[in-house]
Amino acid sequence: LGITSDVTSWNAERSSFCLTFYENPLTEFVELPAEYTGLVYSNILCGAIRGALEMIQVRAQCKFVRDTLKGDDVNEIQVEIQEVMEEVMSEDYKDNS
């Protein structure tokens, strides 16, 4: 997407943090009508983060905390690490030598 973000707000257990970014190209030409104020328009970014983390065996929850489409000064996504999954290999892939 060509944007940079700051990683902030780590909790004491180091299992939760926030990604803060000032530019969001997904919302560049978007205005939400009043009846859709509950819509999290850029929520696909949360899905991309969750999917990328699951590829490296990390289960996480992501949610928008602040959104410029809703009048906030920055965009902020909170990421909470739920579990580091154990890599399990099927019997078909184990070396039998």
C-alpha cells in the first residue's frame, strides 16, 4: 500500500500492540454517508494482518480503534496475539528413515 506505521502501546505481557498510520489509500476518495457511520470501511486491513500472522503460526485478533473516516486524526489498529500455534506435520510428510 505504500504506507508506514508506528508500533505503539505494547501491553506488559507483550501480547497486544497498536499500529498507527496517518495515510490510508483505501479511504482516499471515500466519504461515508450518515446512515453508514457504523461501517468499518478499511476492515480488510485487519483481515490481511490476521491472515499474514496465521501464515507464521500466530493467531490474533485485530480491530480498528481509530479511523480517519470517522473524524479521528489517525488510523489505529489494535492487534492482540491470542496464541502461538504449534506447527503440526501430517504423518504423510514425516521422514520415515
